Amino acid sequence: MSASECALVPTFANPVLAGSHPDPSICRVGEDFYLVTSTFAYYPGIPVLHSRDLVNWSPLGHVVRGSSRLSLTGLDVSDGIWAPTIRHHEGTFYVVATLAKGRHGSVTFLSTAAEPVGPWSDPIVLDAEGIDPSLFFDDDGRCWFTACRDAAHPDVTGPGELWMRELDLDTLALTGPTHVLWHGALRGAWVEAPHLYKRDGRYHLIAAEGGTEHHHAVTAARADAVTGPYTTDPRSPLLTHRHRGAAEPIHNVGHVDLVDTPAGETWAVALGVRPTDGTHTLGREVFLVPVEWTARGPVFAPDSGRVQLSERLPAQITVAAAEALRDGRVLDRFDGTALAPEWYSLRGPVDGLVSLRSGGDGLSIRLSPEPLTSTGTPAFIARRQQHLRLRASTRIRFTAVAQTREAGLAVFQNHDRHATLALTVDASGIPHAVLTARKAGSDTRLAAVAVTDGEVVLAVDSDESGYTFHVEDGTWTTLGSIERPFFSTERAGGFVGVHIGLYGTGDAEAGQGEALIRWFDYAPAPSSGAGGAGV
Ligand code: 6LW
């Protein structure tokens, strides 16, 4: 193609879902696409997002809204709900996922719904071990459940194995024998994230290997019968950036799910990260990759062989303006009837602690003794950081009556690694804004400034180098900066990206002391993060 022809190809910007949205799974019903991602210990669990063009996604609701079977209390933020799969069959939506504890699968469950917006059924626990469950509906109406687990004979086969049982659609229980399908294509690597597809009478098992970090890769096997035997696709890995250098903007690519469009194309949603100088803070994001089916199986990104920041639009799709949630500023005045769907709490609902005030008069945060350093449910709501460059700010009124009480803004990686810009008082009872970095059980007080006892604005600017915190009570004061890698997944470990939010903690009983939040402004700065669709 000549340069002038290239210029006319309409494109969109990857990722299509920026910020912490790992392990994407996708299905289509008619003209509508639905996508789910992992939420770990964030609550509510498993967002369901909708799109008509695969590029712009809007949240519809959540699959998991509290269940004693799926308690998140006590879990590290990177445990919890992992790797859901969404499928639709004869008028019913199915989501299967795993509750992980200690980085291992603990409870595998299934929820169903007539509409993707819900209500979703209470989770039905499946008799399944391992992680990364998936469902495949065959042409004959039978449904097959696949997942990965530790291999029975790791010395012989490698560490992981993909296995299958039938799902009885009447009883919603696994039934019949277990079939061990495949141990992966890459020697010594753990195989996970299986999804099964049928094409021209053959069954294609697509998986991930190499772990979710630098060696992440998409591999495949195929069979003539659904239960196997499966033989490795010798082209594996079919998609990876493990061989790319430091200048590559997208790394850790893998964990794909495929969907066919009404125009007859196939696209994959894939997980990937965008590091800056070797570390990433936004978490694992969703990238859209074209797929071509050939006699040899699926070819990912047939033209380039890799996931690209700018990719051609799916056929017959014209994307108008990118939606606000994708790229834009979100100024939340908390004047609706419910919290906007981008807000999450940790490990459970915060109904008694964080509430919209009547008359559209902002948000109340009642102080809780549960600190952000706990593995419980603090008085805290947060949203994903989706843009590297941004300003997040809030207008807040809080009068602390003791040094042990505070409310403010938090930049949160996990319970052991976060920063707070808090309103509190000093030993003399004088109101102060205090910047604290918390790491591995110890707090470092970085700066403090006296503020007037009234409404103030707390703000954090994020960019490639770090997070810089400011307070405004008539005049702006900059308290200090924390280097960006402090919040990165590479330093923190785990599976989640940074969330930014509002919190209130105190030594008193829950509800003693209250912060009033007038607004929270999430404002991406120019040339940051995901761009809009363009031509
Ligand atoms: C997910 C699995 C994985 O279930 O991380 O490393 C888990 N790979 O596929 C959590 O995202």
C-alpha cells in the first residue's frame, strides 16, 4: 500500500479500555458487543461493558454485587475475582470466573442473566479447580467448560494443564468425565486463559503462556473433536511482544478472546501494558487486534504481527467522537441518584460510609477505623487511573477533632503501597494538609502545610516522572512529589493498576466524623494515555 493510501485508512487508538482492565473476555449478540474484565478485590465485581464498534465502551453494570460465597474480606487487592469469561447462548448471558486467594484459584462460579445489564444470578459454585474458566457452546447445543490447573505430572508435561468438562445447562453443574486437553506449546511455561472456538469444523484452543508479564504469549492447539486430542499449533506463539525491545510502547501482550463482527471479521481483545522507562502504573489494559482465519488457524495482526497503538478500524465501523469515559474529563459533582459506575470500593459495599447527600449536595464520607492499610473495607471509593498525565482534584470540607482522624485524596496501588493527601490537625489542633507515602507497613510523612478550616481543594498531578500533590485554600501550595515507579506493578507486584480516590479514616467508631466532598475532577492532560479515534 502506498503512503497516500495508508493515510486514508481510518484508525482508532489502542488501548480501547485504558487503565486497570485485565483479562478481557468478549461476546457479541447481534450488533452489540459485551466485554468483561477482572476486578480483583475491588467492589462491585466484574464490570459488563457495551460497545457497537469495539472501540468505544460504556459500562452497563456489574456481575458480582456481594455474596457470602465470594467474600473478598481479608484478601490482598490482587486476589479476588480473576479472569471472567462472558458468553451468550439462546437468550442467556453466562459469566464464569474464579475467586482467587493467595494467588490460587479458590472458588469457581457461574452467573447468568437475561440482560447484560442484569440482574445477574447469585453465583453458582462449580466443582472446578484452577483458574481462568471459560465456556464453549458447540453447534449441537452442548456446553463445554474449560479451565487451567496445576498439571498432574509436571515433570513430564510442564507445570500447567488445560482441562474440560461438560456443563449441564439444565442443572448448571459440571457433568461427565474430565478431559485433559493440552499442556501448552512453550516448554516449561504455565498454560492459562483457555478459550475454545470452532471454525470450519475444527476446534481451536487459544491460550496464554509465559505469565502475564514480559514473556506473555498467545499459543494455540487444535482438534477434530471437542474433547481432543489437541495438537499444538506449530506457529505458537501466535502473538507476543516478548521479543520486542524497550522502545516498544506495548508490552506483556496476551490473554486474548476472539469475537466475530457482523461484517464477518474476527477481532481479538488482548491484555497489554504501556510501560514508561520500564515500569507501568496504569495496570493491564485492553487492546484490540485484528485476526484473520486461515487454513492454519487464526493469524493475529496479519499485517504487522503485533499490537499497535494505532490500528485500522474494524470493517463497516465508523467511529464518531470518542466517548467521555474513554478519553475525557469526568467532573463528578455527586448530584445523581447513585454513584457513577467508575467508582469502586475495596472488598465490599461502603453504603453506610460513603453516601450521596440529599438534594445533590455532594458526597459524604463518614470516617471509619478501617485504614487503607487494612484488608477490610475502608471508607474509600476510587476510580481507575486511565491516563498517565492527568490532574485529579477534589473540593473537600473536613474538620478533624484529633490527629488520628483524616480525610482526603489517595493514590492507591495496594494496601501496602499508596499515598494520601489528608486533611487533619496537628498536635495544637491547627488544620493541616499532610502528604504521606505508605509502604510495607511504614508511613513516611513527606510534607505538611497549615490550611484554613473550610473547604479546600486537594489535587494530584500525574505524569511520566511522578505524582505531585497540591492544596488550595485561597492560594495553591505544592506539598511534594512521589516518583512514579513507587506505584508501579513492577515495584508493587500483583495484578492491578493505580486507582485514585477519596477516603476518611479515624480511630473512632465508624461514622464518627464526616467529610463533605463537593466534587471530584478527573482531568486528563494533553497528549496523555489513550487518544481518540481518528482518520
Ligand atoms: C489471570 C491469569 C493471569 O487469571 O493472571 O498471569 C490472573 N495470568 O490469566 C489474574 O489476572
